[in-house]
Amino acid sequence: MSGNVTSLFRGTAAHSPSMAALTRESGEAGAGPVDFCIPCNPYFPTPAMFEEMAGRLRDIITYYPSGADTITAELCGLLELPPQCVAMGNGSTELITWIDHLLVRDSLAVPVPTFGRWTDQPMETGKRVDMFPLQESAGFALDLARYAEFVRARGTRTVVICNPNNPDGGYLHKQALVQFMDAMADRDLVVIDESFLEFADAEAEPSVVREAMLRPNVVVLRSLGKNFGLHGIRFGYLVANPALAGRVRAMLPKWNLNSFAEHVVFMLRDHGPEYAQSLHQVRRDRLEMAGRLSALPGLTVYPSQGNFLFVRLPVGAEGTVVRDRMLTEHRILVRECGNKIGSSSRFLRLVVRPQVDVHRLVSGLEQVLYGSRRGAAVPGPATGTGYSSGTAAVDRLVSETNGAGMRALAAQSAGPPGLAAAPAAGTGMPLPAAVPVAPAAATVGPMPMPVPAPQQVPRPAPVPQPAPYPGPVPVPHPAPAPRPTPDPVPPPAPAPYPAPAPAPAAAAPYSVPAGPTPPGVPARGGLTAAQVRGTDGLESVPAGGRPASRGWPDPAGMGRTG
């Protein structure tokens, strides 16, 4: 297997190889490697549920499933959602594809790094994708006010936010997201991807599905495979006002959901408590795993509200080498993030798993990163950072600029601090004035990480940058910047967003409405609060009714018992 590992990963540029491909390549009977790559729930379904499915396997795979409307109605009864506001798909990627084809007119904005289909899918259909870079020096936190400014400056018509974000697990509080949705009321579409929200515990009710149904241009995307630990079944759903949800639902095939999906959905009503307990255990494991990983020398662990952790490898470690050695020497599969836009091979995304697996992961990383020095991925103290991989240049650049990259070095050479930089070539948009940032040798990220002695790097001449949104710019006498830490309580309400107003003609040629829908007035195509509660002809349960679900709260606080 070791000789073919690199070719396996090169053959799947968008992701890692499937577990089936890795198992076939190994030539060994039994299970594949320990999976720290695919983010799912290791505690659900329960062993008893798997036994029940195994006992009915012949019938499940022999016969057609019910139509999608029947399966969707059952799910809506479980989640207490109006079926008119829901569309189920064969995985979230199918829904992303139809959102792109039906609802995205010409342009889409998305923070990066994030889930790759939000950048790749629109580009495949010729849309303009405006990528808003999340700054490593800020812990990859998304500043919603600056993102809104970016959207208006670019004139982007569709806006995407993943909450929590993949791969870093960054989280946005519900109040801030609702304010952002209202500020974007003049856009064609706002998509909130909540695929990993079930694993968050920062708020009791973090979802915006209820708010989405009241707005004319908001779609919330949710996953079932990730939450239930069943990626192979391929099922997920979106929630929106009836007009938007109906457009997507009308295009889906009648049998786009398979018999496994139907069987699982109809099993869930009797297993709510087990599901809630599984989420609670994943959250506990996330804390334990973050503590174990942050104890490794030089490893940076970023705060996460997902069921995965985003880590920055120590200086000198190349992610592809670490990934391949972990697989071939320790039979552990990790997600190297060099093929994610806005990331690099210095980062890994590691799925939260039980403690016994985490012990094996940490042991393997210790051997690969710091083992016998001749084979270690991290150079020893005597070698400094004189390694030959391309990562060395990235390390020195990050150390010199606190994560701001070539733009910061160019700004340093452009003139004295405090003066606004010249407009970026071809954009007509001036760069902001220099602002204080942390010293070059300061720790980057939320966890301690040793930093090598400063390297002498030739300072390049100013280079015009086409990116519309600059990073922080260092000055001769910087002040230390606070390190990002997880906020255990909801932050104060941010400053109000400005009312939607027409962007400059050069940036956005489209006319803009005067403002968002007034409070208390149902948006065009949306629902009133009474309708959302199930009155006025919108049923929240299938016709004929079913017994009340056991242990399944509404999706705004789904699975948050215990």
C-alpha cells in the first residue's frame, strides 16, 4: 500500500480517497484504517440500530423506496417543520448543485477556507466566485461586518456562510447571523450551511431555520449523514420559505432518496434519546482531544464547534508527508488541507473520535513528527529550519508577517506607517491604512507554538495584489494582538449594519432596494409566525398524524438534552 498512497490522493484532488478505495488498495481483509478524515458521529446509530438494519438488509436493498414526499413528511413530523418549507436531497452536495443551477444568478461570495463545493460548484457553471479570505492571524474567525462590506464592494448577488465552518470549526452566534441576514435582504440569496451545527454547544438554540422560513431570500442547508454517522446513505435537507423550497423540490426526482435513507428516517422517532446522548459525547470528546493535541510541541489547535479540529503542524512539517506516513506506518487516515482554497498543507483537519482512537492518533503523530531524528517530519533543534520543502518559505513568510503574506511585505516597502496604501492594480479600491499587529516572533493561533529564530528574508519590491480584501499590515512598532479564544457566552450585539444601499456604480451595477422587510411583516414569499407554528393550512405533521416523537426537540435546539 505504501507505494501507491500518493497516487491515491492525487487521483482524488477534491478530497481524500474513499474508505473503500483505501481498503481495496491495502489488500488486507477486514476494516480499513482508523478514520480521522471523514467527519461523522462515531456514537450513532447505536449497535442495536445497526443490527436491526442488518436484519432487514435484503428487503431494504431489494425494493424501491417510498417517494421523496413520504420520507420528507416523516422527517418534518420529527423536526416539527412545515413540509412545504423543506426539500430533501441525496446528500447536501445534490442540494448545493440545485441551489447553484436554480437560485444563483451570476455571482457567489464565500469565505475561504470552507467546504469545497461552495467554491467549485458555481465555477463549474461559469459563475463568478468572490472569495473572502479568513485570516490565520485572527484564528480564521469570520468578521461579518467586513464580509458584508466585501459583498457590497464586489456587487455579489449570492452570499454563503457555513456555521460552523469547515475545516476550522469557527462559529457565529445566532443573533449576529440574523442581523447579517437582514443586512443582506437586498441580495438574491443568502445560504446558511448548518451541516455541522448539531455538534455545537455555544448556544442552546443556535439554528436559524425558523428565521429562514420568514425571509424571501434565505436558505438553510442541513446534513443528516454527518449528524447520524451515515455518510454512505447520502441524505440531507434544506429549509426555506415555500417559494424557494418548492423550486428546488420540483426539480428533484421522485426517487432521489434511497431505501436506506427511508429506513433510517423512520427509525429515528424511537431513538431520540440515544441521538442526543451521542452528540453530548462528541462534545466531551472534542474537549479531551483538543487538550491532548495542544500538548504536542509546536502544534496549534484552533477553537471548534464542529465534530473536528483544525490544527497547524509544527514549523518544518509538511502535511502531505505527515498524512502519508500516518497512513502507511500507523494505519490512521487524516485530512491534509493543502487542496482547500485559503489553506495549505501546513494544516490538518482531524475528526473527533473516542479517547482510545485519540491515544493512537497522538502516539502516531509523536513518532512521525518527533521520532528518531533521521525520520522525523520536524527538524531537530540543531537543524533550525533549513529544510528543503516549499513549506520552509511559507513558514518564514508567516513569521515575518504574522500571517499577512506577500501583501504585508509589499506594504512595508511602500512607505511609512499610517498612510493608506496605493490602490491595487485593476481594482480601483484603495488598501486600508496600516494597523498594528503582533510582533513577527509572536505565537500565531490560539494555542502555544514555538517559533524559530527570525530568518533573514529579502524584502520584495511592492507587488500589486488583485485580491479585493487585504490582510493585516505590520508596522515598525507593533503592539501585541490578542489571541483568539472561544467565547463561552454570546457576545454583545454587534454594531448595527448599515441599511442596504446601492454600491458604487463601478462595483455593483445592480439597483438595490431601500431596506429590509419591516419587522412584523411577512417577507414576500415567506410565512407569518402563525403559519410557521402550523396553522393557516400549513401542517407540521403528515396527514393522519403520528404519535409525538420521543426525545426530538425542534431543529433550533435539536438533540440538546443532557
